[in-house]
Amino acid sequence: MNNSLITFPLPANEPVKACLEGSPERIALDKELDRQYNTVVEIPAIIGGKEVRTGKIAEVTCPTEHGHVLARYHMVGEKEVKMAIDAAMKAREEWSRTPWTTRAAINLKCAELLSTTWRARINAATMLGQGKNIYQAEIDSAAETCDFFRYNVSFASQIYAMQPKDAKNCIDHNEFRPLEGFILAVTPFNFTSIASNLCMTPVLMGNVALWKPSRTALLSNYYLMLMYKEAGLPDGVINFLPGSGELIGKVCTESHYFAGLHFTGSTATFNSLWASATKNLDNYISYPRIVGETGGKDFIFVHPSADPAAVAHAAFTGAFEYQGQKCSAASRMYIPKSMWPDVLERLKVMASQVKMGGVRDHDNFINAVIDEASFKRIEAQIENARGSKDAKVVLGGKCDRSVGWFVEPTVIETSDPKFKTMVEEIFGPVLTVYPYEDAKWEEAVKLCDETSPYGLTGSVFGKDRLAVEKISEMLCYAAGNFYINDRPTGAVVGCQPFGGARASGTDDKAGGPFNLFRWVCPRSIKETLVSPTDIFAAYPYIKR
Ligand code: NAD
């Protein structure tokens, strides 16, 4: 009998390990990298806890060595998606009634496993499969994933504690019901932590999920599934479905039991899923919760009072870490003309100091972009800039596909503030810079606000605090995560809840309590202690 009132205070963030040569974590990681590099894993679908092999096979390869196969996976068809809906709805009967502290315990156990015995395995899979170096894997697949598990438990305890006041002669309370159906989690390639969070947040709140992982993050995502099982997650609560997003999205949004979408990825994909849900609206039990974090065109705005050294550091790391494939990566910069030559010089020095290559050579700062489609898209944008009279490539620009999908850190300078690469999301290591007349900084701020349809992240640099305040105000809707004298990336769970509005999503903020509210439908309950019987009790002025 569990009748204790447990509260979970806000946790500390999971420390990022340094992985210095010779350290225990580095030895374990290198061993695991070798093991995974030399193994080809067979990845099945997992439905109702059972491994399902369809025989329709596709491959997972290394972005830094595209001829090297890491895994082969079984792609689901319509039949398996329908089986997964049935399995989820069956698991829901018990899971939705499981005490929330038990669900919390499973989340917290996931964090402990990942922090210890599973750390090297999930980091190595993220490095090899998604093309991350040690640090990028540590901050994502180890630290941030642990933080999501632990913080969400604390946020959930705050939500369950939100109770109304009692009036005289009655007891009032809120019951936070899970949604009446299943959640479809459609996850991106670029963060293992996001993939985990999109499934586990609704599940923590008592829901069941169908998980459509990205085909280019399958290895780490499959290992997460195995870890959830070891942590005690019951069969069928999450059903793992590698396969075509289009097909899985269609079958799920046509289901009577579709109750919500938890999505991170491109704006176009999110819009298409939202449109399918709208088309099928009459078929659902309830209005589905549609939560999506999507694209960005994240900016750095530099005021003339800024420190050029700090700007160059923010631009280089903000635009090029993980090859610019963070939704928050800086991809356009507005800078005073007088400061630009100095900052460009600093960027050139930094570029000459970093190496590019595979993830098993730990001296590489830059690795490869995720796949061929991405490589081609980035290459086309760079070629277009080379051929334009309004732009020039002033740093990098070389693309080499011979071994892996390698693109050099690239800076494009443009005289047109609406140049193609100032507007469109590229999702690669390309920063476009628009140098503006120093005295016209307010006009440049307006351009920054109006140039792109997105509103995800952005930052302002300046020592003039009043000017910074004015710029922050003028860019109020330009970014859901806004940084002052810092790069626009690197949000930390519990400190900077993440997400944007405009074409960047529904701004439901992963890493904060707001997101968890989307996965419950509260029931307000009033219990009257002594029920009235006299119909005139509330009408004392009526003469009887
Ligand atoms: P993507 O849209 O190509 O894919 C995301 C997921 O959707 C994948 O699992 C994919 O298989 C699936 N999918 C693709 N087409 C589908 C369809 N027609 N129906 C249903 N599902 C479909 O995005 P990606 O390349 O994995 O990730 C990059 C994008 O994600 C960028 O636009 C980036 O800005 C965005 N992103 C945003 C955030 C954020 O918090 N705002 C975080 C990470 C990534």
C-alpha cells in the first residue's frame, strides 16, 4: 500500500564528464565504440514488448563513414502500426491507473542507469550513428537525457500538488487524468535526449505511446528502448516503430484512439501531421493535443558596443558545433560594418585551429553532417552563394563526400539582408553574415525581426545595457529562447526551458513544467459533505 505523499524537489543537473585520456569513462567509452563499430546490430520493431521482424530491411550507416554499416532494421507496415495501437491501448488499462510515484520511480531509475552502466553504450551509439564527438554526445545523450528524466519527475510532483481550495461543506480536488487514447511521438535525428523526452514525458503522466524514431538515430534510440525495459517500463507502454514516417503518421492520425502528437523535426513535416489530424477530427474521442517544436533560423544580433572576441566565440561555436545541426544553431548574424573585419579574422583563426573527421579520433572538433540528403542540400546552398552577385563565401565552403558527409565550417557574407541563406533554414555548418551601417542598428534590428518566418532562438551582444534592453524588446517575438551576451544555443533542462513560436512550433517548452500540462486532461471533483435537501435554502427571501 503506497499512501505516502512523496514530493520530488528540483534535482541537480547531471554533470558532463570530461572523458580525459586514461579516465575510467574514456576507457569504457573507447571500448564500447570499438565494440559497436565492429558489430552489426539487428533492430526489430518492439510491439507490446515483443520483437517484431518484418523482413523489410534498411541500413543504419555512420555519417562520418557512409560505407560502414552499424545496424539493419526491420521497417513496419500498416499491419504492425495497427498492432501497436492495440498493444498500447491494452497496456493503457493498467498503466493509466498505476500510481504516479511508480511511474516516477521508473523515470528515476532510467536516469540512474544512463548515468552509470548505460552511459557508454548510449553515448557511443549517438557518436557513431548520429556523428557526434565525445562532448556533443555527453551533453546530449548522457547529461540532457538524465536531466529530462529527473526534472520531469519534479515538475510532475508540482502539477499533482496543484489543488484548489476547499469551500465550506465540501472537498475539492483536481485529478490529472492521462489522455484518452495513445500519443504518437515522432522524433528527430539530432538529439537522443529529445527522442527520449518526447516518449517519456507523456508516459510519465500516465499515457501510452507509439514511437516513430528517426531512421538516422535508430541505434541510440533502440538502446534507449532496451534501457527503459531494464528500468521496469511495462510492455506496450511504448511501442517502437522504425519505418516510414508518412505511413506511420497516416495510420495513427486515422485511428479513433489518436489522442496527441509529440513532435520535433522540420516545420513541413509537423504541418503535414497537423493537417492529417485536422482531416480526421470527427473520428477522435477528444480533441488531440498537438505539440511540436520545429525549424529555426537562429540569429546573433551584434550592437556596436559589443566585444568582438565574445562575438567571434559565440558565432563559431554557436554555428559550427555538431556541424550546425542543432535546432538552436546560429545561422545568420547582423554585425556593424566597422566590427566585421576583426570578427572575420578571429573566425578564420578559430577555423584553422580545429580538425574535421571521424568520431573515434577524439581530436576532431567537427564531424560529418547526418546523411546524403542533408549534404546535398547544404552543398547547393553554398554553390548558390558562390554564384550570386549579392554574396561571397569568406570562410570554408568545401564539401567532401568521398568517405563521409563532410562540410567545412562555412561563412557567407551578404550585402542583401533577405539573401536566401539569411531566410531559409539550412541545418548545416553555414553562417550567413549581414554587415550593417553602424549608425543604422535600429533598422537592422527590424530586419532581424522580419526576415524569417521562424521564432526559435536568438541572441544579442552589446555592452550598452540600455541598447540591449531596447533590442530585446524589439525582438520580443523573434525567439522563444533569447540570450544576452551569449550564443543562442546550449539550453539546459530546468534552467532555460526550450521552444519557440511563429513557424518554430507550439512553444510548449521541453525542459520546463509547461510541457507536462499538455499530456493530462484534468478532472475537477467536488464532494459535498452534507447534501442539501431544502429547495428554498438558497432563497431565504421567498415567503413560504
Ligand atoms: P524531419 O522533419 O525530417 O524528421 C523528423 C521526424 O519526422 C523523423 O522521425 C522523420 O522520419 C519523421 N517524418 C518525416 N516525414 C514525415 C511525414 N511525412 N510524416 C510523419 N513523420 C515524418 O526532421 P529532422 O531532419 O529529423 O530534424 C531536423 C529538423 O528538426 C530541423 O528543422 C530542426 O530545426 C528541427 N528541430 C527542432 C527542434 C526544436 O526544439 N525546435 C529540435 C530539434 C530539431
